[in-house]
Amino acid sequence: MSTWRDERRRDRAAEAEQKRADRLAAAEAEAVRLAALSEANRAATEQAHAHEQAREQARRTAKQQRAQRRRAALAGLRGWGSAHVVDLLIYPLAVVSAVMAIPAMAAYGAEVYGTATGYALPVISELGMWAFALAVQVSRAKHPQRPVWALQLGVWGFAAVAFGLNALHGLDRGLSAGVVMGVASVAGVLAHQLVTAAPRRSRAERQEARIARLAERKAARVRKAAVRQAVAEIDPDGIARLVYAPGRYVLARGRVGRRRELQAAIVPGLPVDPVVDGELDALDRELAALLDADRPTTLGTSVAEAIDHADHATDEGGDSGGVATLDRGADQRESRVNRGLIEPRPARSMEQLRAELAAAVEAGRVDPTSAESIRKGLRCSAARARQLRDEHRTGEDQ
């Protein structure tokens, strides 16, 4: 009996313990649920607060941006206004002039034409002169160097048309009405042209422009003369091109007619090109070639050799003697007019001749103490040969 009671007691104790455990577990679960719910509520509250802060920050940013744009727009407007004060004063005048003239011209056109097409008369009388006036302003702004006289001619031509039409319209009511309507029509464009006119240049600027124009005209005349005097070079394919002789020239009156021609000029202070010696060299070679071609065996020495011997005799003797002449042989033919010219050898400078002389002396082909040897070896003029010989002797003495 007691055993059963003990078991019964233990069962009730175990059952009570189980109930306490269940209540404890339920309490823990409720606590966890409440904690989770509280965390969720806190997170939702924080998220809503963050969203509210973001919206508030966005509103403040947008407000600041609008304020900055307003300030920038106002600053730009003030800057434009300060830079276009004259325009702000003139364009209202132009608007008033147009408001007064356009309806009057439209009514006058309808009266003259008798149909609705007459209402387009202000397009010719008023808008025409304004189109040219704005074209003048745009052209001066984009292309300052471009002349605008043609556009200005259009402005004043259409302004005269507008004045005349408005004056004729006003003459129906009297002379004073015609003058008033004509002046009101062109007052705006007149003020606009006075404002947009190019600034008057200073005296120095006008002189510079005048000198520049003179230089351009002279350069154009020189180029025309150079083209007239240019030599045509034709290649084997028949293509021709103009060949110009570089140098310094002046425009001089031609021998025939009033056409100006280019003549070689010597400018003080600038080095002079050795033209004379080059021409003498070319003349010597041409005469020698002509005589050798016409009389290769009869004439014992060519003109060039005769000149060489004469120069040699002058160099050796120290004094100038008589001038030797060549007798015309019976079998020597006359020079033909249409004989082709022999291309002259380009003139050489003294530096080139000195270098060639040094090379020839080193090779043993030229005697530097003889002007004749230098002249024949280098094929230069006698004057340059003597100068090279004297320079060589001076160098040896030093």
C-alpha cells in the first residue's frame, strides 16, 4: 500500500516538475518572441527614421541646388545686363518703332492692294532693313576682318524704302504726319546701326592699315610682273610649269609701253650675289663651245684659252699690255640666231672655290701659285683665280 502511495507521490512530483519545465519553456519562448518582436519594431523604426532623414536630406539638397541655380541665373543675368547695357536701352526703342510701324504698314498695304496680301507689306518695309541690320552685327561678331559694306548698303536701302512708304502713308493726313511716320519707322534701325558700328580706329592704326594695303598692292604688282617674265619649263610629257629666278628686284618702267618689269636690285647693307662672275663664266663657256663646234681644227686656240693666256701674261708681267684679238677665218661660219642656248653653270661662292682649290692642290691637279692653272683647273673667272692665288700666297707668307 505504501509502495503505491510512494509511486503516486513520485508521479505527481514528476508531473509537477514537468509542468514547471513546460511553463519555463513557454516563458522562455515568449521572451524570445517578445525580444524578436521588439528587435523588429526597433529595426522598422530605425529604417523609417533613416528614410525620413534621407528624404529630408534630399529635400535640403534639392533646395540648395535650386538656390544655387537661381543665384547662377541671377549672376549670369546681371553679367549679361552689365555687358549689354546699351542693347537693353536700344532694343526697346527698336521694339517700339516696330510696334508703331508694322500695323500702320499692314493697314496701308491692305488699303493699297485691296486684298489680304497687302498685310505682308511690313515684311518688305520693316523686316527687310532689320534682317540686314542683324546680318551686319552677326558678321562683325563672327568675322571681324570681313567687309560689311554690302550688308550696310542693304540696311540703308531698305531703310529708305521703309521711310518712303511710311511717309507716303502719312502724307494722306499732312506733311507733319508723313515725316513723323517715316522717322518712327527707321528710328530703331538707325539707333541700332549707330550702336553696332565699328569703333573708330586710332591714327596709328589707320596708318598701319594704309601701309599694309600699299604693301599688298605692291606685292600683287610684283607677282604679276614675275609671272609675265617667268620662263616656261616643259617636261617630256608636255606639262609646262613656270620657273622663276629668285633674287631681289624692283619694278621699273619697261622699254616698250607702260608695262612695268622686274629689274635686279642691289640693296645697301645686304650681301650682293656674285652675278657678274657667273655671267662671265657662262659667256666664256658658251663662246668656247660655239667656236669649237664651228671650227674644231682650223682655229688653234679657243677664246677661253686666249683669255687664259692673256690673264697669265698679265699675272706674270704685273702690268697690263695690249689687247689680243682674233682674226676671223675664211672658213669660220657666222653665228646662227636660232642656235640653242647652252645652259650656264651655276655661280659658285668663294667658299666653294676655296674648298675645290684645296682638294685640287691636294690631288696635284692645280698649281696654286699660277692664276692660269687655278682658272683652268677650277674653271672660274680670271679675277677669282687671281684672288685665290693671292690668298694662297698670303697664307704661305704667314
